Amino acid sequence: MKAIKTQHVVSLLGFLLVSMFLSSCNLEKSQTLNNHPSEDFSYITSISIDAMSQKPEVEKAYSAKIISWHPESGFAVIASNSASAIATTNTTTELNSDAIKASVMAAGSSVWGGGISAWSSGSAVWGGGSSAWGGGVNQSFILANESTWSRINLFAAHALTSKLGSGIKVAVIDTGVDLYHPILSNQLAPATEWWDFVDNDALPQEVAGGAGYGHGTATAGLILQVAPQAKILPLRVLDSNGIGDLDDVIAAIDYALSKGAQIINLSLGTNVYSWPLQQMVGYASDRGAYMIASAGNTGAFDQMLFPAKMTYWTDNNIVGHLFAIGSLTTDDSISSFSATGWDMFAYAPGESLRTAYPDNRLVSATGTSFAAPLYSGAIALMLAEMTTNNDRTDINGYLIANLNRDNIYDRFYAGGTTWMHGQGILDIHRLLFGLKLKNGSFERGNLDGWTTQNANVVVDGSINGFYTARINGQGIISQTIYGLQPNTTYVFKGFLGAQTAGEYGWMGIKNYGGTEIKYKMEYLQHKTLSFTTGKRNTSATIYFSKDQGTGIAIVDEAVVLPIY
């Protein structure tokens, strides 16, 4: 028997204590979820199974209950109150109870500061109540975060799409939500799909009385500000203190997949690794779901929480669809409470975000828990624009290539801090604008498919984990962009590194309605060039070249954006 692991302790982000809003509740709590045990278990493990395995036989053999059953993928997750009953020579038994725990502390002090007074003595912020919403997210609510949305270019992104996340389902695995809050009520998945894994019923309503109360409502509210037409699938796995069991989190991920959730928001975490949780994350990833996990509020390097710490990198690229998200301050530096580390994907604003709170209220939310849903909303906007599965095959590389990396080395890596603090900052307009251009011929950040004018130029996905060009000696790589607007100023950002001292390359734009622009690129240099299309020009040719020497040059990070 393997040793029992220490108890999981997870981080959400803080909340206040205010009164619970359950008026007009008309849902029955008698419905039960098929095959999900209602008991509380102390231990959990994963076992290998095959197509011939039968649930009753497995449960009898281990004196356990099935939490997740996937013979097609060769595993099952089982739970028991006896460690010895489910332990085998090939498994590790883990403590299950209270596996997920909310943290209401940031850098050692309450993130709320003002406490209940922040609520203006508890009065409702909305004044007009439900009618103030008019059936969904309205502009006045979004404007509550105007400065934050400007930083991630949300308004410019919304101007590019009428879909706004329509057709995309986002599972919020959390403390539940206020099912009757006006911002949420019209954007929830059908009630027949809801589930509360804490009380084992069909009413995942926030429950008052603890420090985690309102956490899920606030998370869902942020997702809907970014993607107002997305649907929220509320799944409750945490109690009002933000505490839950690992088996419920695993079961909720499994359940979300069965209900067609394309995105799963996990603003929670544990400080102890769990193999069953990793198996479920991998299973969800294999089935195309995108999981957005908050990095945690530990305020320390390499102390990210799981599952965020399960983000797996190879050659500078993410494997799978799990993205760890950290928090930024209002001036885009890393928040003092935000965990950082090798497994970080990227950052988003995570301080003083106005969002929904139970009883028709508004809250100012702070923490990595609230940076994560901004990414969930951004991916919902992207997926709604992608008309085929083929569009989604390289979403990992696409997300990385379209992060805001301006001055990132100065911001994050001063003093020799490791580069694995993340790949950049969320810029939602870059993501959507890139999709618009991609419908022409230009794939920003992905040099695969560019025209190479001689055999000395090689486009190779193994270079730094991206489709990157390598110029061996002398050569040119170019592409013509279609779908630009006439009389519009754009910026072309790129990287070219000539690896031999004294040699150099060129980065340029031509055929856009003006005089060709080119810039000399020396050793490891980023450059931004601006150009303005003519009154009839909707295309431009961009290129990188090296016309002297025998050394190698590397080309990467090609980005074209309008000037806002």
C-alpha cells in the first residue's frame, strides 16, 4: 500500500458576508444525479480499467463507489472511507475531504479591507432591481470596469463581433451562483443541466454564511461581461466557506463534459498534487474542453495551486487545454498575492473588478480567481467566431502568439527572474482581430504557410515550440495580408534575430498604398513598424529577410494590429 497523501488545501479568492437572496425560488431539490454517490468519502484514488470492466464488480472489489468511469480511456476514479480498501500496489490513496478550500486572504490581509461597509450598509447597488438589466448584461454594467476593459481592449473586441460568445457553454465549478441575479438568470444553461455536488441536488444556489459566499456569482458575472451571450452552466462543489471535496471537483468536470461545456472555469485549487484530478483534466483536454484555472493567492514563486500547476509545457508551448492564470495590478504589474511559477500561462487584471454578487448586488473582487474568468470569457468570444473544428486545432499556439508581450521582459523579468513567469498579458482585441485576418490569408504568430523564396528558409514547428522561420544564410519569408481597412493605420510587430555577430536582417511592409517601409534587425531584436493603407488598399505584404552573410537568423512573433 502506498502512503496516504497529505490533505489538499486550495485557493479561491475572497468574499464578504452579506445576506442570502433566495426569494422566488421555485426549483425542486429532490432530483438526483444518476450514478453520482451522495455520500461523503475520506479517500479517493484512480484505478486502471478496460472495456470489459463492470461497475458493480469494481465497487464490490474495492468496497468503494465510482466517481468517474471511463473504460474507453482506461481509468476510473473511486472513493471510499477506508484507505486500505482502495489502495493497491499500483495506486496512491489520497485524502478527499475538504480538498478544495477558498482563501479570503491576500498577502496576509483581507482583500476586502473595508468589510461590510463596502456595501453601503448592505443596500442593493442596482436600485431598479431586475428591471435595471433589461434581460442580460447591459452597457452600464460593463462600464463599471471601463478602465480594466480598456487595458485588455475589450471594447474594441466587442466591436468586431456580433456573436459575443453565443453558442458557447462555460461551466463554472465553484460555490454555485445566485440563480436569480439579473445578470445571470437569462444566461444560464437549462435548469435541467444544473447540479449541486455539495448537497447532491439540482439547485446550485449560493449559500450564505461563510467567507466564500458569492465567489461563484462574481466569477460568472465577469465571464458574462467579457462574453455576454455565452451560457453559464452552474456546478456547485464548494460550500459557503469555499471548502469542498476533491471527488466533487472531479465529478463536476466529468459532468460538465457530458453537458457539452466547451470551457470549464476553475477558480479554485489545492496545494497538493492529485493524480485522479490530473487524469480528469487530461481526459477533458483530450475531448476538446478548455480549462481555465486560477494560479492561487500564495504570493510566491513556484507555489501555484493545482490544477493550475498541471499546465504542461514542452518546448515553450502548452500541451493540452489547461491554462494557468495569474493576477495583475491596475498598472499591469504582477499582484503581490498572485502565485507565479514555471507552469504559468499568462496574466489578466485581477484587482478591484466590479462584478455580480448575490441579492442583486455588485462587488469589487480581487484575486487570481477573478483574473481567470476574463480568459474564460475571451476564449468564449474566440470559439463563437470559429466556425469549424479545424479552426480550433492550434488554439494553444494561437493564444500564446496573440498575448500582449509589449515590454514584458522589463515588466516581469527584471533582476534575472526566470522567464517562466508566463507568456504575456490578455489582449482580447488581438485575439478577435487575428481571427478576422485569419479568414483571409494571414495567420498572426504562426509562420506556417508563409511564402519562402528559396530553400535557405525553413519553417519549423520544433523551433522554440512554435512555427518559426529559420533563414540559413540568406533568404526571405513573406505573406500578403487581406481584409485590411482602407485609410487605416496598422502596426506590424515582429522579431528577427541574426545569430552571427555583425550580421543582420530586415523586417518590412510593401504594397499597401505607400512607400515600402523596412527596418534593419540586428541580434535578437523586437520591432514595431506602422503603416497606413491607401484609400483603395485592403492588403499589404509583410516580410522578413536576410541578404548578406552565412549565419542563421530566426523569425518569430509576427503580429499585425490596427492602432486604436
